[in-house]
Amino acid sequence: MSILMNVEEADFVYLKEKTESTAGNLSVQLEKLSTAGYISVEKGFQGRKTRTVCRVTDNGRKAFEEYVDALKTYLNL
């Protein structure tokens, strides 16, 4: 989620590389974030290859900012 907060969009391959996750694990996490309404997932094709693009939604941005604020409060920052 923190990666997506700093970019307009990110594709699955980029997220997989940056998080050092397996494809299966990343798929599960993206599905959970999508179900919660925190990200949008758009699947399509680029040439003959599939391409999955993720973007943070307004709800996701708000939830992430609230999470960071809660962490700061907890850590007395």
C-alpha cells in the first residue's frame, strides 16, 4: 500500500519486484485491498501479455493516512 501511495499506478510486475513477494501472495493481498475498496485493479492486455494495474482509491488513501496517524500516536511521534 505504501508503494501505491507514492505513484499514480503500478503494475503487478513492479509491485512483485518492489515487495519481493511471490505472485500468489501478492495476488491474495491485492484481492483483499480491492475487496476493502482501498485499491482498484484493472486487468487488461499489453500486446499479447496480460497486465494488471493497481491504483489507490480515495477511500484507500484516507484509510492509509489514518493508519499512519495512528502509528505516529502509538509511537509518540
